[in-house]
Amino acid sequence: MIVLEKRPQPSQFWSLATPIAAVVATMIFGGLLFAVLGKNPVEAIRTIFWDPLLGEFAFYYRPQLLIKGAPLVLIAIGLSLGFKAGIWNIGAEGQYIIGALTGAGVGLAFYPMESWIIFPLMVLAGALGGWAWAMIPALLKVKFGTNEILVSLMLVYVAEQLLASMSLGLLKNPEGFGFPGSRNLQQYDSAHNAELIAGSGMHWGVVAAMITVIFAYVLLNRHMLGFHIRLTGDAPRAARFAGVNPARLILFCLGISGALAGLAGLFEVAGPAGQISIDFNTGYGFTAIIVAFLGRLHPIGILLAGLLMALTYIGGEIAQSQMGLPAAAIQVFQGMLLFFLLALDVLTNFRIRLKTREVA
Amino acid sequence: MTILRRTLLATAAAATALGLAGGAMAQDKTKVGFVYVGPVGDGGWTHEHDMGRKAVEAEFGDKVETVYVENVAEGPDAERVMTQMALNGADLIFTTSFGFMDPTINVAKKFPDVKFEHATGYKRADNVSTYSARFYEGRAVQGVIAGHMTESNIVGYIGSFPIPEVIRGINSAYIHAKKVNPDVQFKIVWAYTWFDPAKEADAAKVLIEQGADVILQHTDSTAPHAAAAEKGGVITFGQASDMAEYAPSPRVSSIIDNWAPYYIARTKAVMDGTWASMDTWDGIGPGMVGIGEITDTVPAEVKEEAMALKESIASGEYHPFTGPLKKQDGSDWLAEGETADDGTLAGMNFYVEGIEGDIPQ
Amino acid sequence: MDLSQINPVLLIASLMVAATPILLAAIGELVVERAGVLNLGVEGMMITGAICGFAVAVESGSPLFGFVAAAVGGAVLSLLFVLLTQVALANQVASGLALTLFGLGLSSLLGQGYVGLKPPPTPRLDIPVLSDLPVVGPILFSHDPVLYFGIVVVAATWALLKFTRAGLILRAVGENHDAAHALGYKVVRIRVLAILFGGACAGLGGAYISLIRVPQWTEGMTAGVGWIALALVVFASWKPWRVLLGAYLFGGLTVLQLNLQAAGVAIPVEYLAMSPYVITIVVLVILSADKSRAPAALGRVFHATR
């Protein structure tokens, strides 16, 4: 009989080896899937993993990895702090939308004035918007004990309706011939979150994501608050004895994740996306939850997980147009990758032993 | 930093040149890309565009290669997909959603040798054309049938979002229903989604429960037809695709998006080197808007009247927005015999006189 | 505006239909969560059930086979979740989200040949006299069998949890898996059964959309219903009858919103459309005075250390 035996310490070797093993396993099973669909599996795998990084047009795709990965990392870092403490914000998608709305709203209010102050104000407004949206579940939890999973999730749908309303009403481009959607911020210099170095993919959102990774790393490893967060997650009762104020921790964790999601929304709307539109949100808030767990709630892990997710998105698109693979096959492939990453993680914390059944 | 950008452009240009050179060896295989906002299996908007793509393949056989990416989100994802197609040697790229407008313009700037075609937008460039269909012409035909067929005098209308495209359709249908039936009343429900079959089914049921016996829809699923079939005594119209599986009743006719002739013509233009940037807004006449077979559920004389209207619109003899027409608030819009100009139609954000309720803002 | 156009009898009858998919999925998830497992993959299992049910119903011509296949399909997909969380002890939140992603992709692959087809109709109940009664007839006696089945499942779940030994064990596992294990109960086995039940129910809920409520197959057609079902379980504070109440509240608000629009009530539509979610939050706050709470072991990984 196979038995799992808990390791006293997570294995260093396996924590590095499992992601690699998972990717290899995904390549094998994904390859089988592609073969069943009548495509050349080797070519498909090469297109997804190799082409964006080292293929003929990698000079274009590598920066795109940053653009696609930055919002994921930014949101996931914020979420991971709460997840560590057992505070479940699964409404980052809503906070992302609201951050984009408030940020873009501030920018558009100044139109057509040009000033260096506008962009910083937008950043502030975006962060505040996301923060405020996350404060709703936070305050309800602190005051009434309401479940934050449910409230934050419900608020995603509310935010989506607000987004539709804003794109059709208040923020609609007055010169847009009645079509929905705001002015394009890419064409408004003071509000444009442009690439800092053209063609590099580096915009302020990428910078913010990197700073956040470092900040989170320091917070968790060197700071009392980080210790409290970890303690609350591992042993809530012990945390209380250690003087952790649970209400304050809830407000902090939800607030910071909301603010970061709001920032991600603002950087996206002011940069790569350019405008508020009905379908502005594309699920970053939900994907970031997966990224947070793939990264094992560790800042560096999240950074790598975010880039890996971005790689499968971009590689998947290339495989679609180059090889005619349906989008659904790419989705299944991503699903497989997640399954293997999650499943093999067991080897990090457990040893597999063959054991004969004991007599009880 | 300019160096980097220049490198990008140079490489891009080189890539296009390479693509052309490669193509020359393979007897000038023209590569056509399609960027879709939904899945090709949506049975509606994207499905019909993909039918157009297949028509291009059928028409030119070995001389073309088509590629597509489905489920592309508007914004940076769309820009990346287009760039990727251009880098890989596409000669012509169709971008089939309004939200792809600015991304299309951005990418087109980087690839002056690649031709772009953007559906339903209004921004053009030397290598960017726009195209759209005058669905409101089909709505006029539906309006006539609806006006005659309703016995309760209540016509239900399921709208997606309150945008000019949808409002134009409502006005056109209403004007023509009213002409043949002065007592007709429109009940309009906004679903606030492009795609949610369950919600569309609910909307249809609600309209039927409130007395509507004709349902017009500006959403793409067949859910309203099924709801109508279940109730009985209610007629519906196919939207985007023919939805013939619900004929002869409740579905009595349909508006079909037929992009094939346009896609074939534009691909041909690229092959011949005659492609030029232009704005196309075609209706029933050139065949971009098709009217699905009117079934025998509709009495012969009504069918005849509807077909006559269709013919006069197709020949250009009649414009569905011909005065005298007033706006909802009673102010004059078009004088006797005057027809609406395309600019007003494109940005239409008001109801015509007689429709009740407000357009949500 | 003319509110008299709204027929309350028909409104209630159609809200029951609108509520059934959420109800089925939510009651399944309730059992899963009562066993201490949080499966966020409801949406993925629903859409998989929707296509499995649709495909089998179309091929066999029998809606009944379709529903059976939907339940099997949902359960098979949930088996993946079992492998991840019960065998490999992976995090449940992430596994559930991955399951949804996988299910959405898988369903569109499976459904490629089924776009634009019409499934065989599911007959509605038509009892002479009873179905023709005013008011009571349309509300109680003229629905499809699956709708009644949904209510029966709720009642059965309630009875099982409250009165049976099996229910007691299930709750014990959900409250304190270590203690349950010490008492000699097979924690993992019970949880696996609960997860499979949840998958089957979600599959049924999905098939209700593709075979009865819409009925057709299009990619992504569940459009977020699975998430609502998840929310509903919390809303119901893990009590079966409250799931029924909540599902009807949700369905009712959606249908009422459309009814008000059609009657010409001049309320901005987007605010009407968001009302179900806002009201849920409000109700939740009111209910939070109630002391019912989540199963204590919810979402925790169980590993027998013996």
C-alpha cells in the first residue's frame, strides 16, 4: 500500500524539481491531446513554449510576457498576503474594474489639459478605488462577521454592471459617434501609461509589480506584520495570544489586495488597453488567484508563476493562428498544467512510502 | 529607445518581405488572418464570420491560406494577436469586433504593407478599411411582418446594449410595423449582455407573459425561439444566422449576416493588387444582409408585401428611414421625402416618435 | 408604466425554472462543503454536464439519458478534483479554479459538432384537472420533471443531514476530520463520495440549462451560473431549505428585473441588473446575526498521521 509520510521540512530538492516535472508531464499529456486533434504534438509544444521565448519573433513576444504577466503578478501578490492569513478575497476582478474606472475617470476629468501631475493622480485614484471596493467586504466582515468570499465575489458582478453603465454613459467618448467606450488614454499624453523604453514592454505597471514583489518579500520575512500574517494563517489562536488584532489584519490584507488590484486595473486601462469599454475586464482577477497558489503564496514563486501563465497565453495564441488549434484545446492544456503543478506539489511536503498493511 | 523601435519596425518589414518572398515561391499564396472576439462555436456573430472565412478558402483553394484566433479579448491581447499574424506574413487581416478598433489602427501603423479590415468601426487609415452591414434594412422587413402578424398588438424586443446599432434596428422595425398597424406597441427589454442564453430565454418568456406575440431579438442565441415554441402562438425571427431549425414556426424569417461576398472580394483585391482603403456599409442589395426564407406561417399577402419591401430596399428605390419622421420627444427629424444621412444613422441615440420608454443611459 | 401587466402567477412559475440550475448545483456543493471540502470548480462541472447531457440527448433522442449522462459527466470531472485534493493533498481553492478552466475548455472541445442543433424536448407534467387549476396549476403542477427532482434532492439532503447516521458522520467529517478519523470513520472515502455527488448535481444543473431552459448548446453557455451557486451555499449558511429559498430569491430577482423593464418602469437597467447581488449582500449582513457558521474543517487538508 502506498502511504504518504509528512516530511519534517519541505524538501528543497522537490520544491525546485516539481515545477519542472509538472511542465514535462503537461508536455506529454498535452502532446497526446494535440495528437488526438490531428496536430503535430512536437510542433505544438515547441510553438507554445519555445517560440515566445527564443523563436524567430521572440523580440516581440518577450516584452509581451511582461505586459501580460504584470497585472497577474501585481494582483496575486496582494491576494497572497490575505490567503496566508486565511482571509479570502476572491473578488479581485471587481477591484481591478473599479480601480480602472476611478483612475481613468480622474484622467478623463482633466482632458484635454496636459500636466505631469495627472498621471500620479490617476495612480492614486486607481489604488484608492480598488482599496475602497475591497473595504466593503472588509468592513462588513469586521462589523458583522459577514463572509468575505461571498461579498467580494458578489461585488465583482456589481462592478461589471457599473463598468457597462460607465462605458455607455458617464465615461463615454463624446466624440465617439455614440459608440460605447471612453476616450483612448493612449492618445492623451498626460494620462498615458506608455512604455518607459519603447518596445521593451516596460510600463509603470511592470515596475510596480517588481517593486511589489520585493516589498512583499521583505514584509513577510523581515517585518512583524508579515510574521503576524503567517502566524494567523497557521495558528489563529496562537496569533491572538501573540497580540495580533484580527480586525486590523483583515482591514490591512483586504485593503492592500484591493489597492494592488485597483492599481493593476489603472495601469492596464491607461496603457495596454487604452480605454474603458464594456468588456474591459478579461479575468485577470480570477487568474491571479491561480497564480498566487501556483507560486505557493511566495513572492518569488508568484513572479515566476505569473510569467509562466503569461507564456502559455501568448504561446497558445501563436499555436492557434499558426497551427489552427482551437482556443479550447489551449484552455484544456492550461488546465492540465495547473493540475500537474498542484498534484506534484505533494512531493515537496510528503514522502511516498510503500508499506505493508499493519494490523490495527 | 528609438533605436529599439526602429529595429522592431525594420525586422517587421523584413519579416513581411520574407513572407512575401516565401509566398512567391509557393505561387503567391495569399495569407488572410481573422481575429474573432468570441468562439467560432457561438452559433451567432463569430460563427458567421468564420463561415465567411471558410467561403474564402473554398473560393480560392490553394491560392490562399487562412488563419484565425478565437476568443480574443479587446485591448492588448487583440493587438498582440494582430501583430503576431502580421509578423508571420499575413497579407490581409480582418478584425471582427468594434472593440478591436484602436488596436487595429495601432498595429496597422507598424505594418504599412499589411492590409487591415475592421468591422463596425469608424477609424480608417491608408491600410485600414472599415466595413459593416445595414442590418436595419432587414429590420424594416421584419417590422412589416411583425406589424401584420401581431394580434395582441404587442411586439417584444430583446436588446443587448443600448448602442446606435441596436437602437437603429428598433427604430427601423417600429417605423415599418407602425405603418401597417397603427396600434402596434413595442416592449423593449435590455439584457445588458451580448451572450447569456439563459438570460435571453428569460427575457423572451417575460415578454410573452406580458402579452407579446411577436419577439424580435438583437442577441444571438436561439433561446428566445425555444421559449416561443414552448408557449405556442408566438412568432420569432432568426438573428445573425438563419436559425432554420425553428422554421416554419415560431421562426418565420431571419436576418442573416453574410460576410462571404465581401471577404472574397477583398481577398481578391489583395491578390490583384487593387486593394484600397475604403468604408463599406452594405445592406440587402449587395447581399451582405440576407433575409431568411419567409415561412408559410405568414399569410401569402403579407409575405408578398415583405418581399416587395425587400426588393425596393435592395434596388435602392426605398430607404427605411424616409421622412416625415419625428423623434420621440415630438421634435422634427426628417421632412417629407427626406432620407436619413449615414452620419446620423451611425450615431443614432434616440427613439422615433411613438416608442415608449427611455433609452438607458 | 403599467405594473398590472406583470402576472404574478406566471412570474412565480418562471422564477422556479430560472432558479433550478442554481438550485441543483448549490445543493450538491452544500453536501461537499458540509463534508469539509471547498470545490470552486462548480462552473466547470456544470458546463461539462451541459455538453454531456446535450450530446447524449441528441444522439439517443432521449432527454432522460441526457440527464443521466450529465450527472455522470459532472461526477467524472469532479474525480479529477478528488485526485488533486484527496490523493495529492493539493490546495482546494486553486484546484477548484483549475477545474473550472479545464471544464470550460473540455466542454467546448466536446461540443464542436453540436452547435446549432435542437435537443429532443423534455415533456412537462400535464395532469388533467390539476394542471389546469388557476394559480396553483401553473405554479405547482405544470413543470418539467427535473424541476421537481431538484426540490426532492433538497428535501432528501435535508433529511439525510438531519435524521440519518450517514448525515451525522458527514457533518462530523466536515467539522473535525481528525476526531472523525479517530472514531474510525473513513474521512477520505466520505469526502470522495460527497465530491462525486456534488459533481453529479452540478452536471444536472448544467444540463437543465442546455436541455430545458435554453435549450441549445453554445460554448460557455452557463455564463457564470456556477459562481452564483457557490455564493448561494454561503448565503444559505449551509442549510438545505435556505438554498431553495435563496435560489428562488435569485431567480425571482432576475425575472422580476426583466418584468419591470418590459412593463416600462424607468429604473436604470444596469442598476436593476446588479440588484440581485446587492440584495444578497444585504440579506447576508442581516443573516449574520444568526450564529450558523461554516463547517469548521472547510477547505482544510486532511492527512492521517497515524
